[in-house]
Amino acid sequence: MARFYRNRHVEWTFLRLKTAKDWVVAKFIGLILHWAKKLPPEKSTDIAEKIGQRLAPVLPRSKLAKKNMQLAFPGKSEAEINQMLRGMWGNFARNVAEYVFLDQLFDFDPDKPGEGRIDVVGVDNFLKLRDARKPVIIFTGHTGNWEILPIAASKYDLNVTALFRPPNNPFLAKRVLKARTTDNGDLVPSRAGAAWALARVLEDDGAVGLLADQALTRGPRIEFMGREATANPLAAKLARQFDCDIYPARCVRLPGGRFRLELHDRLALSRKKDGALDILETTRSINRVIEGWVREHPEQWLWLHDRWKIKGPPRKMG
């Protein structure tokens, strides 16, 4: 059987089938987004949320998401976990529908706070980072609609280069990349060489945005949501290399199709006796912040990553 799968003709056939499947899936999602855009944003996203909640029990990765919730909240009942699961899929479905409205969602007017879809907490921090003209790292997690944060930064003329992981589907990735482009700031795909690209931004006294809530197979071991997990130390490593500040930022989804964007004060960085930034402790601090966000609004976090799956020994952190 193994010899059969190694046959180059068989491999080529499977590759073509996968490519065809990816194309069909991307076209199907593109068609849904096309029709979604014909409706007002509030109506479109409300419908998407209801569909996501209704399909939650049968969606392919629901089993993993439910398992993760049970690991993180062992004291919650089955009914509470299922409600959280429906909420997560509803939030995720809204995010998908909101891709076609990203250029319309940010309507914050400093002179009329509370009147639009967006509330902003930490405006002074946005302005301070814009005017500082020195390297800075801003981290967030997959909470609320995390796509809005770079748009908010661009509205304050803060140019943020964001690291992102494109979908495995190449046709869908192209569409997502187009939707995520902002007037200011760039996107760096998460792949080999990404860290070098971010380093160049920081060398030029730029701002870098990172999603810091995913596991890294050979990353340092930390405690996350009461259980051992691996973490990505990239933010801490870059901060030590460029001696720059780290700021937490998040998006909270509010009732009525509204959002609250928060840019918090800079993170207190842990240092060793010689004054060098402590990568492990700083990575732990980042994840403690994200854990607090998850515990506050668990239905708004993306539970679809296998965060607590540990493979092999961790790398030693300097």
C-alpha cells in the first residue's frame, strides 16, 4: 500500500484533486461573501452568527474545540460548555462575514464617542506610539474580531506590520490577504523568514503586530488556563534583540454589532540579573494577559487550535 501511495502518478492525481477541492471551497466561500456584502453589515453578520451557532454541533473541528473548553474549564457543566461552543462558532461566523466590511467597520469619531460601532480605549497610547518613532511590539490574541486592530492603528497613522498565518487553501488565502490589506501597514505570512522580515521592520523603528496565543511545537513550556502548554517566544525574543517595549491590545465584541478596541499600557518586562530581558518569563507574562482575556470572554476566543498538545522536548530559552 505504501508503495502505491509513493507512485508519482498517484501522488499527482491526489494533488490535482486537492487543488480542485481547494478551488471549489474558495469559490463557495467567495460566493457566500459576495451575497453577504449585498446586505447591510448588521443584517449580514447577524445571519452569519445564527448559522454558525446552529451548525456548531456538526462542524468538523467542534470536537477539538469542545475538548479544549473542557480542559480549560473542568468545573463547567455540559450545558455551559455547549453554550460556549455555540458562542465561539457564532463569533467566528461573524468574523468571516465581517471580512467584506472591514473597510466600513471602523467608524470611530473622537468627537462623538459611543455613537458608532467602535469604542476605543487607549487612544493616548496609539498617539504615543505613533509619535515615538522607535521600535515597538503590539501583541493580541484571537479574540473578538482581531482583524480590526490593524485598521484602528492605521486610522491613527500608526503603521503596524502584522504577522499572520494564511489559510492552507491557497485560493482562499489570496482572498483573505486582499481583505486584510489596510492603507497603512503590511502583512507578513507566518513561514520561514518571517522573523527576519519583522526584525527589519523593528530595525527601521517600526511597529510589529503579533498574534501570541498559539502553541509552538518546540516552544517554551508555560502554564496556560491551568494546564501545561507550549508558547511562541517570538515577541520576547524580538523585544530583547531590539530593546523595545511590548504593548497588549485586544478587541472585545459588544452587543448590537459593536466593538471595544483596547490598547493597554506597556507590559512590565522581566529581566535577568545582567539586565537582559528574560524570554521565558516575558512569554509567560504575555500568555497570562491573554488568559485573562479568555477567562473574561471565553466565547470570543478561537478554541480551534490544539493549544495543549505537547510534542518533544522544549528548546532551552536564553
